Amino acid sequence: MPRLSFRSTLLASFLLVAGTLAAAAASGWLGLEALARAIHDDNRAALVLSAAARELGERTVDLERNARQFLVLGNPALAARFEATLDDALGVLTKLTAAAPAITATAADWRTSAQRIRAQLESSARNTMPIPGTSVPPRAPDESIDTEFKRLSEATATLAGAVQAALAARQQAVIEALERERARVSAQVLGAFILAAALAMASAWWLLRPLARIEHAIGAIGDNRLGEAIRIDGPADLRQLGERLDWLRRRLAELEANRNRVLRHVSHELKTPLASIREGVALLADDVPGRLNPEQREVTRILEHGARTLQTRIEQLLRYDASQFDARRLDLQPTAIAALLREAAEEHRLPARARGVMLEISGRAAPIHADAVKLRVAFSNLLANAIAFSPADGCVRIAIGEYEQNVRIDCTDEGPGIAADEFEAIFDPFFQGRRRAPGPAHGNGIGLAIVREFVTAHGGRVHALASARGAHFRIELPRA
């Protein structure tokens, strides 16, 4: 089964998380929508019930008024009006009973009382024999019909109270349903967030674990730990990247081996004949083959100087190569920078005195964690460069101080200085600036390159600054 790429895995993870949250949101929205519809329908039903209860009360009052008017006046129109009002009231009662089944018993009592009143009105109508053209003599209402009207009014009031109780119960049910829906939606949202967080963490682990291993592999390559095989799991493109990194590791290991082999061969191939040349020159200088005339002795001296210079160049080249390798390995210990600079200056005291150059060191700084051996090499090369470019009776000044989170070391001399466009290139290996040191001897551009290697390895920086006279180099090393 082919594995997904990093992009596909990231997209799938995003869709899973988004889908989980969207599903929770949709479920909550649908539940709230259904609850809103239920509340809307319940409100409409409550309005209908309230209107029906109010209408039943009005019809009850109309029934009593019509019935009493009929009993007093005996007018058949009043009886017909009573019947019509009673039919309307019974229709309203039917709607109330259908909407609130709990009032069925009370509704039955209301119907019974209404039927009894109707029966009494019919009995009264039969017993009354009106003479045409005359009105029925007034009759006093019976006590029994008063009792029935009282019962009817009580039943109406009971129905109104039952309707209000039913409405209150339905409202409470709506509130409880709303609370249940809120709890359900909260649980769903919380569950969705937990699930989304779990999916996000799983996706992050699946994606970031190979990235962390890639970072570790790149760091190992940078630290020249080329013997560690690189194996990356995860998405297909990250695995492919891991395979390319492993190929790069093998290729760099091969190049490193070839470089070391070439350096060993070059060292052997150059030093061996060079030693023979120097030995032959020494024999000539000692007049072993025969006494030399002044011209031949001058040639011998030139050959000896050239051989010695060539050997120095070869050793410096090998030393620079070794410095690049050693810069990756630091033995950090508390180091007093001022004491280290004074030790380096003491090493160059005699060469400086031979050139008539004074060395001045001022300032102090708190100890820092550093590799004292490598910093001493850097300081020694910096001083050697300053002494070499200083004129006779010149002065090399070293100022030590602290600035923000760094220890700052300023080295100035009174030599020809550095051209402004060469401030960066001056630290490149084998670079020779336009402004040369006084005298016939010139360096090979390795010393300042070694200074930059060791200072950079400590997390610091070295750079050249503009100066009114001579060269000005500044080294900044982090205190932490």
C-alpha cells in the first residue's frame, strides 16, 4: 500500500480535524434547529390554548346571560342564541380537550352542567304557553339552574386554571428540553475538541517525528558524524528525503576520506622531496661537496630560504585543514579571556621585540565558557597578523571589555590597514589583500581564516572595522 506524501498527510489531517469539528457543529445546529421549531410550535399551541380558554370563559358568560334572559322574557330568539353560544362553547371545549388531555374530566363536568341547563331551558320552554300577540309573563329562575350555572362557572374557572397549569408544564418541559440540548451540544463540542486535539496530536507526531529525525541527521552531517546511517519513517516524500540525506552522508564520507587521503599523500609527496632538498642545501652550505664561492653561497642561501618557506606553507595548509576539523569539537570550560590573551601575547613577545613592536593589553572581562586551547590559537594568529603588518616602532593594542551579552576584544595596529571593500574577504583562506605587510616576507592568508573558524565555532563573530590608521579587528564572544 503506497504511503501518503507529507502534503497529502497534512491535508488529510486537516480534513479530519475540520470534519470532526464540522460534524459537532452540524449536530448541534440541527439539534438547536429542531428545538427552536418545537419551541415555536409550542408557543403557537400555547397561544391557541390561551385564546380558547379565554373564549370559553366569554361563552360561559354569554350562556348564562342568554339563559337568564330567556327565563325572564321567554323569547324563543334568546333560546336560539343560547343554543348557538352553547355549540360554539362545546367546539372550543373540544379544541381544549384535544390540546390538553389532562382537562378531560373537568371538560366532562362542564358539558354535564351545560346539558342540564339546556334541559331546564327546554322544560321551561314547554311549560310556557305564550298567547299570540302577547309576551310570556316573567318567571323567577329556579334554584336548581342557579346551582348549575354556579357549577358551570366553577368548571370554567377550573378549566382556565388547568390550561394555565398545562401551559406552565409545557413551558417547564421546553426549558428542560433546552437544558438537555445544551448539555448534549456541550458534550458533543467537548468530545469533538478532544477528538480533534487527539487527531491533531497524532498527526503532529506522525509528521514532526520524521522532521525531528531529519533535523538530527542534518546536525550529524554538519558535525561530521558521517558514520551514522540515516533512516527516516513517515510520509513518502520525507522517506525519500531521508534516502537523499543518507546518500549525501555517504557521499560526504567518501569525499572526506578522499580529502584526507589526498592530504596525506600531498604531505608525504611534498615533505619527502622537500626534506631531501633541504638536506642537499645544508650539505652545500657546509661545503661538503667542496668549497663554494660567494655567488654559489648566495644561491644556496636563497634555496634554503625558499625550502624553509615552502615547508612553512605546507605545514600551515595542513594546520588550517586540521583547524576546520577541530572547530567542530569544543571542550568548554570556564576561561579567563584576559589571562588567555596575555599568554598569547607572551608567546609573541620576542618576535614583536625583534620588529620593534610594542604590545599593550588593557581591560578585563568575566570568565566565559570556551575552549581555551582553540581560543588561544585564534588570539595567537590575530596577534601574529597584527605584528607582521605593524611597522618598526609600531604598537599593537588589545582592548578587552563587555558589551550587552558579549565579551568584546578589539585589536588595532599601525600598519597599512585594510581596504574597505576587503573587510569580509580578508577572512577567506589564502586571500591576500592589496595592502601588504612591510618587508619581504608575506603570509599566505591562513591565520585570519583560522581565527574565524574558531571564533564562529564558539558562537561568536570576528569582523574588520574601519580605522583612521592601521587595521582594526573585533572579536565578540557570547558570555553565556
